[in-house]
Amino acid sequence: MFTLTINQRDSRNDGDLVPQLLKELRHIPARLDFDRSVEDEVQGIVDCPHQAVEVALIALRGGHWYVGIGVGPVNEPLPNQIKDASGHGLVYARRAVDRLRSGKDRVTVAVEGPVAALAAESEAVLRLLGHVVQHRTAAEWRVLDLLTPGVRGQQKAVAEELGITTQAVSKALARAQWIEEHAARPAAARLLSLILEVR
């Protein structure tokens, strides 16, 4: 399983962003739903590494969160609420967030698990993806938020909805490295899954 512990970086200045993050994560099928665990922190558990990657990139988008991913077992049966869960996966996720909070990383995602080398490799790929996501402009996000990965022929409809040209949509996609991001997501997910496979 993949546990995510997501801690707000600066709640004093930014206010409570937990409700907004929970709204952004509600479409993710979680094994144990994402919820506030303590004050400015969100936790949840997913079965699929692709879901873990998606959650991390959603949280990294605005630059307001430390994202810790713990790869490892969680004690079953799972409780009804994340705050009552226990197990190695949660310990790893906590360790990852604590490492971020004491560091000066620009892309604040960390991975911990039983195989340190694979955790470091998956963390490196996620940081590259996070860098791409964090450096997009508001104008680029207006375009990207209307697109579905892997569906062809969307650019004309997006251009019409935004009142811009299809060339402007195409340029926004290129600048935002949207195609490259979605092509690299499976690599990050594969590295996360390998941590569980190596014994």
C-alpha cells in the first residue's frame, strides 16, 4: 500500500488549505479516504502507485505542501478513519515528511520504504515531475485543466471554450511539458511499485 502524509508548509500565512486539498483529491479512489489527520495535515492510503503519483502531483501543484509517500504495509483490517490507522506505511510516510520539513528542498516530495535505493530513485523522478508541475503559469493551467490525457482532438474544443486559437493551446501544451509529464508518470509509479516487489 501507499500512504501519503501531506503537511501544509506555511499555514500561518496561507490560512487553512486543507479543505481545498481534500476537494481536489476527492476523485482519487483511495483504500482509506484522504482526510485531515491533525491541524494542517492530510493523510490517505491508496493501493495503486499511479494514484500515489497523481495525489503527489496534485498537492505539489501550488507549492503549499510537503508530500511524504510511505511504501509499505498498513495494519488490517483498516479502520474507518485515517487517524486510527497504523503500520509501517504510515511510519515511512511520516519519516518522509519530517525529512522534508527539516530540509531546504525546492520540490517538496519525499519517498520512504524498505528499499532505500528504490525509494530514492522514485523520489528523484517525482521531484522532476513536481518541478515541471510547479513551474506552470496560470494561463497554462487554464488550458491543461480542460484536457484529458490520452484523448486526441481536444485542442480545438479547448481553444473555443477559452476564446483562443488552437495554436495558442498547442504552444501552452509545449511550454507546460504536459505530454512529457504524462509520459513520465508511469516510470514514477513503476519505481514505487518495485519497492513493494523487492523482498
